[in-house]
Amino acid sequence: MMHGQKFEFVGHYSCLDFVNTEFTKVDGHRVDGLRGIGDLIEWLCESQLINRSQAQRVLNSCGHDHAAARVYRNAIALRGALREMAAKLAARRPIPHESLEAINKTMEKRPGCRLLARSSGRFEEMTRLDPDEPDQLLMPIAQSASDLLCHGDPALVKRCANPAAEPSSMTRPRIIRVAGAARPAAAIG
């Protein structure tokens, strides 16, 4: 974690880091790092999925309707779907249909374009994100999940070693992505 950051980024995929915003401490105490829309925006900025000016533009577009509350509720629901996806990957089980639906529903709001870029002597596609509506804030997280499922190595997705993080139901483990895979490229425009 860099100095001044509130969140940890150890998953190599933003979707896994997003799942890790809720975790269990060694003493069994549950911690949710996303207590409101402000925390969500802070996480998105710290993860470099959006920049501060994009965040401000999107927040300004929230207006007086309940868009911010809706986006926060959608973020928590997406995190739950991604947690189930990650738990199934770690257990080498099929991904739940509900997780795929949540990812696709979020990706439908894609506010950017794919660009070709040179990176380390190779070419790769990267997404230039330009969110301008509150509902588009979660799209880069869903894109990360798509990248993990389509191009990543699911065998590297592991459960947290903290025994307190694995309740008997085994449905809400902290998931991390172990070292060995590069983070997919993303550009903020």
C-alpha cells in the first residue's frame, strides 16, 4: 500500500482488489472499506481506474436524484457477484450464472473505447475510459473481471490464508491474486 492510500491493491486484477474492500481481520471482525459513495470514488481513484477530474464530473452529474445511492447499491451488489466468482475460481468450480449476468449488466454501460498501444516491445489493447454518467463508474471493475475470465490464469486465484476470513459457509472469503500475472492495461483519459 502506498503512503496515503486507504486501500490495498494486491490482486493484480481490479475486480479482485474490489472484492478485497470487504475482509475479515485475524480476530474475526468484518471490515467494509466501502461505507458510501465517497469511499467508492476514493477506491476508484486509488486504483487508477478513474482520475479525480473524472470522479468530480461524474459526481456533479448525480444531481439531486438518487443516482449516488443507486451506484453505491449497485457497487455492493457487483462486489458480491464478483466475490462469488472469485470463490468459485479459487475452488476450481464453475462460475455462477448470476456473476456473469452482473458483469455483463455493468459492461453494457461501457463509456470508452479500445485502443492499440505498444507496451514493453509488444502490442496490446487498452481501454480508454471516459465515464460521464454515474452508472458508468463500475464498468472498469466489470471489465477487469472479464479480462480475468478471458485472459487470466484462474489457477492463480487463491483464498486468503487468514482462517478467520473463511467462515464455515465458505461463501465470503477474502480473495487475492498471487504474484505472477501482469495487471491488464487501462488508460484514464
